[in-house]
Amino acid sequence: MADSLIAIRDRREQVIARISDCYAADVLDVDELERRLDAAHNASSLAELDTLVADLAAPSASTALVPVAASALAIDDPSRPATKKLSVIMSTVERRGRWTVPKATTLRVFWGNAELDFRDASIGPGVTTIDISVTMGNLEIVVPPQLAVDVDVSSFMGSVEEKHRVPPDPDPARPILRITGAVRLGNLEIVTRLQGETGRDARRRERQERRQLRRARRRERRELRAGGHSLPPGRSEM
């Protein structure tokens, strides 16, 4: 009996999602991605669709598809590339969602825009290096709060908004992202966002945290005055 059109449609969506996930994890290159997607759209049976993903392992807790944001633990993936080069010339490149981060990446941005989002990325143990060269372009790097970041970037007529969050005693079970290079007539912004948070959500959360901190300081001053104590050195009334 022939497969129903509804069953084929549902399986096609599942197969396309699996192929896309494997491409995001660098299991497939772009040519293989396009070949399998074309075959998936042209498939007329469940058997044809199943064949397209038969050699692709399902996502599991031990693969590169594990989000680093959940625990910020390093993922020892033997298939992780050692190095990778990425050039953005008068164009835009974004890496989001689940993707495998090479141990060392060389990124060149010239008259373009790039975004690297590490919240769901698989990062290896030890130091992962991103060497950048941004010329008349923009680079935004999004990291989760648990990921240690070390920035050593020079700037010539450019803007660098950075955060240094390297622990004094690095834990070998947790990765460190080191960003090096130079910005010339361009912009580099490193921002911290929670899982699933947009830029607008992050700004709203940060404003709320600042308000809570100010309220806590005012409450502390009131309690000090009520107890007849003077303010600690370096503290003054706002």
C-alpha cells in the first residue's frame, strides 16, 4: 500500500530538521546539505526519506549538540575541527543555535556584519581562540553568563565593548573563550544574554537588576541609620 501524503509530509519535516541540525553541528558540509535537502523535497515515499538520514546519528546528551549554556561544561568531541577560517566581505554571517566551535577560528570582517552566538554552542575543554580582524564592519559576540571570556583586542579608530570574565583558578572542566585581534574603523561588541533571550530582553533584565541593586543599597543605608551606625568609609548618601 502506498504511503499517505500526510505521513510523507510529516516525515519530510522531521528529516529536514535532522539534516539541518547535522549541518549546524558541522557534520555535513554545504554541498551535502543542499543535496540531501533537494532529495528530501523530491522524495515520494517514507523509505526514500529514511534513507537520507540513516547514516546520521540522532542527537544525544554526549554529542556536540549539547548546549553549553546549561552548564558551561566543556564538551570533548573528537570530531571537533582544530582550526577554521571565516571571511565576511560586504555580506552578513550569523552562527546561532547548535553549532560546533573549532579550537581556533580566524575571522575576517571587511565591510560586513558577523554574529557569533555561543549560548547553544559546543565548546571544547581548555582555551578556545577566536582571532578577529574587523575593518569597517561590525562583529557581535553573544555569550552565556557561565562562559569565561578573555579579551585581548586592539582598536584603531574603532569601538570595542568588552568583558573580562576569566576566573583566577580556571577549571579544566569548563571552557574559556579567548578573543584576540584588531578592530579598525569598525565595532566589536561582546554581550551576555540568557538562554533564549533577545537583545531587548537582556536590556530590560539589566535595567531591572540595576533597580534592584539601588533598592538594596537604599535599604542598607536605612538600616544603618536606624541602628545608629555611620555609613562605612567610601559610602555616601545618594
